[in-house]
Amino acid sequence: MGGTAYIDRKDAELRLDGSALAVYVNGEREGVIPLVPLDRLVLIGNLTVETKALHRLNEEGVAVLFLSGKRQAFRGRLMGRLHRHARLRTRQYEQRQGALPLELARGWVGRKLAGQEAFLRDAAVERPEDRSILLRSAEIVARAGAKAPEAASVESLRGLEGGAAAAYFDALPVLFPPSPPSLEFAGRGRRPPRDPVNALLSLTYTMVHWEWVRECELIGLDPMVGLYHDLDYGRESLACDLVEPVRPDVDRWVWELCRTRAFEGRDFSSDGERPGCYLKKGARGRFYEAYEGWAGPRRSAMRAETEALARRILDGEDPLFLRTSGDAGDA
């Protein structure tokens, strides 16, 4: 697997330098990023990237993600030419109308609920003082999970998922006790995140979502067209499908970050004029380093899952040959 680079320096400039990117700040050269084995570049805040560098990143198939500086909100991404294999995408659209969406959704939701149940049960061992509420919620999630494989429709699956989510998020706040108060978690709140725990969850989900978007595009799937999530203007619904089973992994990882005090209240800020809670600049570097340590070992499994999905969509045909971007021909 390749590497990921994060640039989070105000007024930095990226220039192409042979087979590398040179990083300049205030006109002074501060470092070099080799293009091999780079395959992901995350640019945060106010930066300048010369056009030659963008061209080369595109040629090398490096995915570029643009995040805002303070809030780390998604701002855009660099996408090369659309994958050449139109047949896979056409087959994906056709399969939305058949039996495959329900079959896949049963698996995605079942894995998610199993992961939530396991997280709650493991947490009950670590937090015996909260054992009763954690196990009570785990039982509710387990009952929903037992019904998922036999769900008669996508709509019924969503009902099971929603009921389990209510129990799950009722229990989750006890894992983030109000001492210190700065890391208290009162429940999931996304837009904007209202506390440090939600800030970490939202940022991690943003990063994981775009990992899946990239994997879909690499193999030729259309990330906008989901099989479980409905079509929604501007949303990468297929990536949302693929995120579902890993949500409990994200929740567990954020809990580990908080309970080990990898991040504390002083690492976050709130803006009185614009509501929300976000990581301060000085803490973001630590987050990205920790995220790479967590996400890196999982990327091969993500790639294997998108390959398996493409194979299902193609009725068993091997999709591996699709992972070549190449040029579609010169105009």
C-alpha cells in the first residue's frame, strides 16, 4: 500500500520538483514529499498548489482531499478521468432494481449491529460500574441484529437499524464521564459537532468516508449510486453503504483516544460567533498521525471489499483488471 501526506501549514505552497513535491513556506523550502509511494494527499486550510503539481498528481493517480482549516470540513477533491470501464457502472445501476441491494444491505447492517453489540459488551467489561446500562443496550442491539438476516425489505432493515441506534447512543455517553467536563459526551451531534467527542467522531467519519469514495472510484464503481442508501443529491451514497459496517470501529477508536487522554479539552476550541467544537491546529497533526496508524492496516481490507462488491455486481466476473486508470486516449 502507498502512503498518505498531510499538509496543514498556513500559506504553504506546493511545487513540482522532479518526482517530488517541494513544500515552501514564505518563499523558503521546508521539505520534500516523494511522489512514490504517495497515493493520498490531504490539504488543510489556505495553501497554494501550482498547476504543474496538480497535473502530476493526477497522472500518478494520487487522490487529493481538500479540507477547511479550522473546522476540517470537506471542501473538494482532485479527481482524475472517469474510470474507463463503463460496463461496471452500467451494471451497478441495473442491479439497484434487483434483489442484490437487499442481500448486500442485510450483510452491511448485520455487521454494523454485531460491531455495536461487541463494542458495548467489551466496554461493559472495562466499565463495570456502567455494566447494566451497557449490557441492556447490547441486548437490544443483539435482538435487532438477529432479525437483520431475515429482513424482508430494505425499509424493514432501516427500521431495525434505527431502533438499535437509539439504544446504542443512549448507552454511549456513559463511556465519556463528565470528569473532566471538557470531554463529556451527551449524544451524537454532527452539524456542527458540539463537543470534543463529536468533533473527533465527525472528523474521523469524514476521513473514512473519503477513503471509501476513493476505493469505489479506483475500481470503477460510481460512489454516488448506493445500494442501501437512497439516492440523494450531492451524497456519495455507495460510500455511505460501505461506511456502515465500520462505524462501530470508529466509535471504539475515538473512545480509546479519549480514555487514554490522547486528546484533552485544551486541544479543542469553540467559536462563539459560529457554533461548533473543533480540534485546534496544534492538535490536528497528532490526530492525523494517529488516524494513519489506525486506518493504514485497514486499507487492504477496504480494497478487498470493493473488489468483492464489484465482483458481485458483475455476477462473479473478476473485477481486478478494472484497477487500471490509464488514459482513455488522446483527443
